[in-house]
Amino acid sequence: MDIFAFPPLTLLLDAAYGALAGLSSAVEPFAGASAAALAVVLVTLLVRALLIPVGFSQARAEQTRARLAPRLRELQRRHKKNPERLQKEMLELYRSENTSPFAGMLPVLAQAPVVGILYTLFLRPEIAGHPNDLLTHDLFGAPLGTSLVSAVFSGSASPSTLLVFGALIVVMIGVAEISRRVFRPTPMEGDSPLNSPTMMRVTGALHYLTAVFAAFVPLAAALYLTVTVIWTLVQRVLLRRRYPLPMPASVAA
């Protein structure tokens, strides 16, 4: 089932195509063959700039959750045999602090439609019944509509495609490694399963999922992901300075 055959979504996709194609044409005089790639970067920066207020909310929510963690663990200890009472008490605690366990998830949710539209724009040969000229664009010789996995398995991977994708994935892995080290989760008090080496490895591995995902999407979407993970890292570092997490009691002592 093609969801973009639904008229409102067809119009949305065609509008996104027109906007991206228009932006690409505007920057073509100084970007040349990489105009569409630059347009994707500019769209990424615009989306992330619009989400800056949400980033502040996310940082505050993270700080609040860290501050509430000892009280939440106490509730879990006190009501571990009564799940319904535990859930009620936890929700009441979040409500009293004017937050929720899901606070801060908006940046991820807000970007999902953008990545989905970019994925579709650089995958379909036709948009709303007319040829998709975006598929004729490339980045340093690598087609923006090609994914690394499809290029490798179809045997069509050119040196340019491998080089460009390789560079983007290396950048994403580097950002993931920095994020893993800088934002290492604070160990839970007591004998929590979250403190186990296996769980810590799983948590650390989650930072690299974006780099894995980038290998399966068109280069345009991979470019969006690369720019956004760099933005996210820089933003988190700056906001962590403004909203530092409370030190664990064992460390503070």
C-alpha cells in the first residue's frame, strides 16, 4: 500500500519536492552539482533551529529526571509488590514536578516525518505524476538517491559512493563515541540490573544505531542524519553546562 497515493499526502510530498527543488536551484550558482545536497543541509539546519526551544525543554526534563531518580527508586522499593500503587505514586510525583517520564522525546518525534519525507523524495522516480529531478543530483559523484546497502548488493557501488558514505558513517561513529563517553549514564544505586556489564554495553551500543540506519537510507537522508547528530552533540554539550545533572550521593560525599 502506497500511503502517498492518498491525496493529502500526495500534495504534501509534492510541496516538499517543490520547496527542496526551489532551494536547490537557488543555491546552484555557487554549489554547482552539489546544490541539492546543500539544500538538504540547509533544511536540516532549519529544522534543528526551529527545535532549539524544545532542546531547552529536553535538557530541563533530563535534569529533573536525574533529580527525581532517588525518590523514584524509593517508591519502587516501597511499592515493588503493588504495581498499581507504584504507577500511581510515580505519576503523582511527575505531576507535582510538572514533568512526565516522556518529556524530552519531542525532538526525535518531530524529526521522524522530515527523515521520512527525505527518504521518499530520493526514492521515488515520480512525485505526484511528474519526474523526480532530485534523483539526478549527487554529492561528489555519489547519487543522492542511492543507499549504501542497495549499491553494494546490486554491484553498482562506485568509488565515489563508497567514499562519501564511508566519510558520513565515520563522522557519525565518531560523534556516537564522543556522546557515549561524555553522556555516560550514571550507575543506579544498589544491585540494579541496569548496572550489569551487559546492560551497559547495550546502552552504549544504542549510540551507534544512527550510523547503522544511515547505510540503509538514500544518501540525502544519510546526509540529514549526519548533520543532525553533530548538531545534537554540540547542543547537548552546551545545554548540559546550563542544566547540569545533580551529582550522585556517593560522588558528592
